[in-house]
Amino acid sequence: MAPDVGNELFRGYRSLTVGFSGLLGIFAASIQTTWVASPQEDLDDYLKLWFIVAMLSLTIVGIELFHKAFTSGSGLVKQMTLSAIGRFLLVSLWEHFSHLAIFRGAT
């Protein structure tokens, strides 16, 4: 279970960024069977594929949020965006360490 990060609702994600992440996931799923024939037997390559997908998506979202925070004329938008980034990083770190523990237990 992820840590409680508060009750604020952040509406700063753009549909293009979310759509790109979705398409990237669909693309990775389509090449997974050729790149990783048996995920159970080749867990390293399977995790590498999805780690790359996650990092690409995170990079695109991070660039968008950074751009939004520092090009907006509103101090409130900047403050809310930076707050969302902080919460996102907290949850991301939590998930990273959870997945690392699962991976170590699986190998």
C-alpha cells in the first residue's frame, strides 16, 4: 500500500502526455513477446523493458510538469505543481523500493 499523500486533487497532467504514456505501454506490450519470450525464465530482460518504459514516461511527465511550473505566470500554479511533483516522487520512491523487494524475492 502506498503512503498517504494528502487529499488534494492535481489536474495538471495533459492528455497528450497521458496518451503518450499509454501508447508507449501498448507498444512495449506488443514487442514484449518478441523481446522477452518467457518472462518467467528471463525476468531481467522483462524488468528492463518495463523499467525503460516507466523511465521514458516519467521523463516526459517530468519535463511537462517542470515546464508548466516555471512558465506559468501564477504563483499558485507553480506552488501546486511543485507540491504534486513532491508527492509524485514520494509515491515513485515507495513503488521503486517495493518492486525492488519483489524482484529480489523472485530471483
